[in-house]
Amino acid sequence: MWGRTDLIDETEEMVQHRIKKEKDVLKESEGIMFEESRDGAVLITSIEVDENGEKKIGKKKGKYITLTDLTVNPDDEESFKQLEKMFVQKLEEMHANLNLTKSSKVLIIGLGNSTITPDAIGPKAIEYLQSSSLSQQVDNVKVVMYAPGVTGQTGFETSDFVEAISNAFNPDLIIVLDALAARNSERLCKTIQLTNTGIHPGSGVGNQRKEISEEAYGVPVTAIGIPMVVDGPVLYADAMEHVIHYIGSKIEEKGSPSSALAVTPMVSSKKSSIDTKVLQPIFGEWVTWSTDEKRKLFEEVFVGKNPSLFVTPKETDAWVDHYAYLLSTGIESWITSR
């Protein structure tokens, strides 16, 4: 199935930017606690799922926090500083109930393949951490950081490496860093997700390995990730949405006096409201379907075609470097401030 996602707020019941009525219904859903707020350009989504919610949305029981800034770009240092500030705050919030102290031991694992750029955030973050103040301790080590590689490189399950180190180090917390898959191309490199439910390495790209979680090791596990890839066919659905909104906007603007003054082609936003009635003569009843219904149609049409095609931005190397540095400095700041 294409359209795989590691982001909880991209599941069908948790689609980002829902209308107010749908959000109010979601907030009242049994088994799901949903809150959304904004700090500057950063959209903060906090979701808590219990056993009933787990059955509804297929996401593990626990807490999820996503930080999304759709305006951030690799040249925008200020936006990354704002994201890092929020990231440190949410790290503190996520672990408040663990009562960690300066003597608590933390194991930091960077998942991924360092030789494949969009999968290298975890190993790259570990590189930065190994040159930070956290790695300068010689006696009474409180932080251990390690990038185990992937099963294809080592021949061993990644979780087995993590378990072995955990058994030897006996940490109070395990933090796992990884690249994720998104279901919406707009979310690529624009979101940080934190969760206390652990992680299945490779699950977003259909290569699921053994779970890294508190249930597996008996130690609290926090998984932190950034979406770096989308299924190729997702781009088809996203492109069609843009086409629909563009044509709808052009039709609605046709009779407007301001259209005569336009000197450049109008660019429409998918978030703008379009009267689908004006588009039905062109696209038929299909245009009235929801985005998820359209994606399901694309899933049926493209089933078996390019099943392993994943797409990443051309500036991936810059994104990876920025986020690896953000994660490392944010985690260092949070640990040293305890």
C-alpha cells in the first residue's frame, strides 16, 4: 500500500488542517486526546492515544507530539532556531513524568543508513553529539550514543544491537533518532515528531524490523523523527489537488476586475476554499470527493506500479545536516539543563 506514513497526524482520522467542526468531533473521540496550538509559524499537535484509540487509528497507545513549520527552508536559520526552541520544550514535556535527574543515564541511538542521504539523519546526529560536551565525560559516563547501521549493512537486527547496549549500560531512558516517511509532500522536511511509543525501524518504507520500545527492553523509549521521503504516487495525488484548486481559482477569478490587472499567473493555495460545483463540468462527481477518497482511487489505479519508489527533496543533504544539528544541540541542551 502506498501512502505509508510514520506521522500520527496523517492517519485518516488525524489529517492535519481539518475544519473546525471536524476538529471538535476529533477532540471528543473516545480513546483520543487531541490538542492543537501555534507558536509563531510552528504548529504544535499533541495527541494521546489509549487502548480504544489504538484500535481506531492503528497507532500505538501513548503520547505523540508533532512540530510543523511549513515555511521553513534550508536557508532560514531563524526558523530552525524557533523549531529547536520548541523541540527542547517538548522534550521536557514528553519526559516530565520520568523524574530524570543529572545522575540519570541516557542511551541515544541514531537509526538509519549513513550512506543513503535521506536516511542519514540518525547517524549524522550521533556524529554531532560525539563532538559535543556530552561525549567529553570520561568517568561516570551518563550518556552513551551509538549509530548501529541497518540490517542490510550488518546482517543483524538493529534492535539486537540496541538491546545489547541497553543491557550493558542500564539506561534510565533510550532516545531513538530516525528519518520518517510522510503521506503529504508538503510535510517533507517540515515536521519533527516525538513519541514515547518507540519505533519499528523501516516501517514507513515497508521494511519493518523488530520493535525498539519500552515493552521490548523494559526501559522508556522516546522516538524522534523527521519525514524525509514520500511514496512516489503520493505526488500524483498532491499534483492533482493543486491542479483542481488552480483551475477552480481561475474560474472564480475570471469575472473579477482584479483579474484584468494580473501580470503574472495566479498561484492558488490548496487551503483556499473552492466551489466544487464550478469544477464538476470538467472533472465530474470525482472532484467533490475528499482528499483521502482521491488518494484511495490513486492507490487502486497504481497498485503494483512503482511499489518501491520513494521521493525526497533535491536539497536533502542540506535538510539532513540542519536537522541532525538541530536534534543534537536540542538534546544536548535538554540533558545539560536537568
